[in-house]
Amino acid sequence: MKNYFVLLFVSFLLLGCSSDDAPTEEQMYFPPNDGSTTWQTKSISDLGWNQSAVQPLLTFLEEKNSKSFIVLVNGRIVMENYFNGHSATTPWYWASAGKTLTTTVTGIAQDEGLLNINNKVSDYLGTGWTSAPLAKENLITCKNLLSMNSGLNDALGDDVSPANLQYVADAGTRWAYHNVYVKLQDVVAQASGQSWSSYFNTKLRDRLGMTGGSWINSGDGLSVYWSTSRNMARFGLMVLNKGKWNGTTIVNENYMNQATTTSQDLNQAYGYMWWLNGKSSYRLPGIQFQFNGTLIPNAPIDMYCALGKNDQKIYVVPSMKMVIIRMGEVANPDNPTFGLSGFDNDLWYKIKALYQ
């Protein structure tokens, strides 16, 4: 009988606890696409972060030639700062961080049935797009371009004309950071019957409200994307949400999962032009050497990132629902790099102080 009353008492307690009393998870926020400056914010104190770590971070960013810095959590702006004469309306170049734009649009074209990344590049561009022997050229798939294991010579500069795309190894057997990825833009253009810029603007830029951004020829046959920092943040927010924007699928979630996990067995820290933290080894541009350890030790292990020349950064941290943007000049002028630099780990030391 005693046990009966205990059970009855517990039942009343449970019934008295309304589901309204349980904490609710904050909804992901997406800024409107109407060209306004409206964007919800969240304060450092609301997050329970360390306010005293903010100024050391800002001082460090300014000293390291930064132009902008944005932190989003659940889509809301937690920090947005501009330095050295830059502003919210000033465009800046993404450099190789913009490779991930090509990754995304390639996935969109595949979703639309225009291409298949497992098909060889010559299916779309015809033969002779490299100077490799035909049998070797026909080994190169679109996925090889996404994964940086085309087997073409990476030591011949940025020129991607056929004469400069020379065979070194069979596709899939050698990882080397190479601007040959840009041929995917030609693949998309051929497959869609549109110019690259037109397809990109319609299928990605405009759907995210990335107003005013554009591809500008860098003078070496490559186009580099320029936009405001908030536009870069919009793209990062879509990626955080696995290809969705405010309930609308921009690119297939399965494809985005593939893009942000190891894409080949030669460089664990590389997906489809996304760099991956938390792996046991990694390779870097320009050298055929494997480094042991994780890419950015101070950063969360589940982080993946887009890294561009002169320290253009998009960091995406799923476990924290966080996106971080850094644009600017090279942080350490004495040691410029094409992607990863010592600045990444130093910056994350300062960022980590905010929330630990």
C-alpha cells in the first residue's frame, strides 16, 4: 500500500511539470533576403561567454591586419567588427576560401541532373583539356577536381590552359593543391548551357541574399569572388545548416556531408575543397609531406573551414552552431601562405577564451 501512495505522489509531480516548463532549444535564425541590414543579434552575456576576453581578441585581430570579423551562433550575430578602414558595405576578396562556392554550385548542378561528379571531366569539356596522354586524362573525374587528387602537376603556376595541365601521376594516387579545380566552373557552364556567373548568381548567390557579390578576373585566368563579410557569413550559415536556407534546400544534404568529410585516403584533412579539423594527419599546399596531428589544435575537433590566401577564413563549428568569418590582409606578412597558417591556431586561442 505504501508503494502505491509513493507511485501516486510521483505521478502527480510529473503531471504538474508542464512541458512548457522544459527549456526549449533556440531556433536557428536566417536573415531576410530583402537587401535590408536586418540581422538578429545575441550578446556575449546572453551566451554566458567571457566579456573580458573580447577586447584582447579585437586587439589581436586589428594588429594582425584584419578587415572584418563576424561570429554567428544559431545564425545570430554575436560579434561584428571592422578594422583598418573597412566597413560592412566594403567588398573584399575570398581568395581560395571561394573554392567552396564552386564546390556548392557543382553539387547544385548534380542535384539538377546536369552532371555527375563521378563522371570524367572530358565528358563535359571534351578531350584535350589537359596535355596529359588521353588515357590518363580520361581517368580524371569531377570528384578528383573536388578532392585535389587529379594527378596533374601542381608546380607550374596558376595557368590552367591545356599546355600547363601536365600529367604527374594517375588520378586518385597523388594529393596536390591545384587551381585545376576551376575547370569545374567550365563543367557547370557546359552542362547548364549558361555562363558560370549566371548559373552561380541564380542558383546560389541570389537564393541566400548575397547581394552585390561578383567574380572578378584576377589577371591569371582565374576569377576570384568578392563580397561583403556579411555575404560570406550568409554562405557559412547555409553550410552550417547542411545546404538548407530557412527551410529551403539549396544543395543536397548528403552532398554537403560528403563535402565536409574526408574525400580520399591521401589527405585526411580535406573534403571537397573544405579543410577538416580533428583528423590524425594532414597535408598542405605545395609540398608532398604528411604532417601528424590535427590541423588547428586550438579549434574544436568537428570544425571545418574554407581557407584562402592572406588569411581569408570561414570557420564552421556544428557542435556550437557557430560560423566565424575573418577577412583582411595577411596576418603575418613575413610568412604568407595559400591557406592554413599559424594565424589560425593563434586566433583560435583567442576565440576559445570567449567561451571556456
